[in-house]
Amino acid sequence: MSGTEQSRAGYPAVRLRRLRRTEPLRRLVGETRLLVDDLVAPLFVADGLRQPEPVTSLPGVVQHSLDSLAADAKRLTGLGVPGAILFALPRPEDKDPTGSAALRPGGVWSSALHAVRDAVGESLVLMADVCLDEFTDHGHCGVLDPATGDVDNDATLPLYAELACLQAESGADVVAPSGMMDGQVGAIREALDSSGHGETAILAYAAKYASSLYGPFREAAGVTIAGGGHRRSYQQDPANRREALAEVALDVAEGADAVMVKPALTNLDVVAAVRARFDLPVAAYQVSGEYAMVKAAAERGWLDGAAVALEAVTAIKRAGADFVLTYFAGELADLIGG
């Protein structure tokens, strides 16, 4: 038998080809299935908007008003998408050094979560991002040490805990701390449990890299880091894999109910390693830059955007993600159906 007729595993290559011959055969032996049940849609809502505002670098994504947010939640639920994660944005004039508008009773977080819950009831898993960068005037994820100008990890933790409790009280099923502060999961878990929200789950941004792929998100969230700064002192180095596993282990020990790897496609090895090592749900975030690149290439006719989106998100699931946060959620749900 010639080399071209022999697979690497020693099986005749023709045996493998037989099972690829028709579409029903390929479906029958497919190893990974991407389902609508695997998708979570990120949604932005901005305080004071009367009409949704398109995000230039994220075609098809908007900053929602409360009314359009509720309508989009209904649309996603109708498509069978089981979850959405909310990012709330203040009025620009309400930003300050501590992000105090995030904690305002009756503010944008409370209004947004109540609007979605009133619109769709319990038919959507409602997740809320726990961070302050949208609300601080310096664009960092926590308060700053006045002496050094660096993020003050320990001073930020009580604010995250307070925000998570506000979100739980307003209807969030899951709170998702994304600031990469040491001890954030433990502080939030203790606060939720002691305030009567012990059933609220925590999805930890456990392996979050200081990536160059977040630019479109920052436009959508209205975030600019003061002085051209960066977050490399508290987000992970993209070169490091063992560090990611250590970060995940810390969040699991502190009480995380599920963990996330972010970005997804540049860290599929990390997704696979986390899935192999930890026995709890693993999420991956297909971030704004990943989405924007596909959209931009599709607009130029360089590739089939829908096909690439489906292939990319399937690959994330194949690597081990139980669910994927993706701006393609609605499009993919419409494409693959329930």
C-alpha cells in the first residue's frame, strides 16, 4: 500500500474519505456540534440614550437604550439564545476616579437589569460584568493609589463586592468579575452570601490576557485609558500559559462557579488545558477584535463571514469551551437554529 493510501494511524486513508463523501455522512460522524445552547451574547446599554447608537468598529453591534435593550433580549430569546452578558455605560459626565456611578441605586445597572428581566422573565440567563473601567474617568478597572498612580487592588475589592450585590438584587443570575483583581472572586462570594444572594453564580474572568484585540470593545464601552496607559500590570502576559492555570486555580479555590478564558482564538491551548484540569464549566470569550476582523474581511469580499464565524466558534467549542461569549450569537443562532 502506498504512503498516500495509509493514514498516520495506520488505517487505510480511503476509509476516512468514505465518511466524508456526503453531507449527511459528515453530519453523522461529526465530533463537535455547535448548538444555540452554547452561545452568550454581549450587550451594551448606555445611560440616557433614547435610541440605539451603532458601534462603528463592531458592525451590527450597538449601544442600547433601555427600550432597545429589552427588544434585543426578546429577539435573542426568540432565537433560542440562552444567555446574555450586560455591559452598562454611564453618562460621560458621571465618570469619576472611583466609578461611583456604577454603584448608584436606581442607576444604569439597576435600570438595565430590571428592563431585561421585565422583558423576558427567566427565559434568558442574565449575566452582568463586574468592573469599573466604564465608570472611571481614568479608564482603569479599579481605583488608583494616589501615591503611585497604579491600580489599588485591595481598595477595589469592596467596590466590586458592592456592585455584584447591586446586580444580584437587580436580577442578575450570574455576576462576572472581569477586572483581574487578586481576591475578587472571594470578596464577591462572601458579599453575595452574606447579603442573601447565595444563589447568584460567579463566572470568573480567570485567564484574561492583556490583549491587543480589545480595541473595538473600548469604543463600544466608551473607555479610554488615561495617558495612553495599559493594563499589563493586572491582566496576564499573552506569552504565559502556566500563569493562566494558576490564576484559574485561585478563582476556583475562592468559589467561582465557572471560569473564562479571554480572548478565545489566540488562547485555544489555554481553553484546552483549563478544560482538562478543572471540573467545572469553562467559558471562552470571542472578543471584539476577533469579531471585527471577520466582519471587515467579509465586507471586502475576502471571505464568507458567516462560514468563518461558524468555523471559529466551533473551534472554540472543540478546544473545550462549554459556552462561548460572542458578538456573533444572534447571527449564529439564526444560522444553525435550535
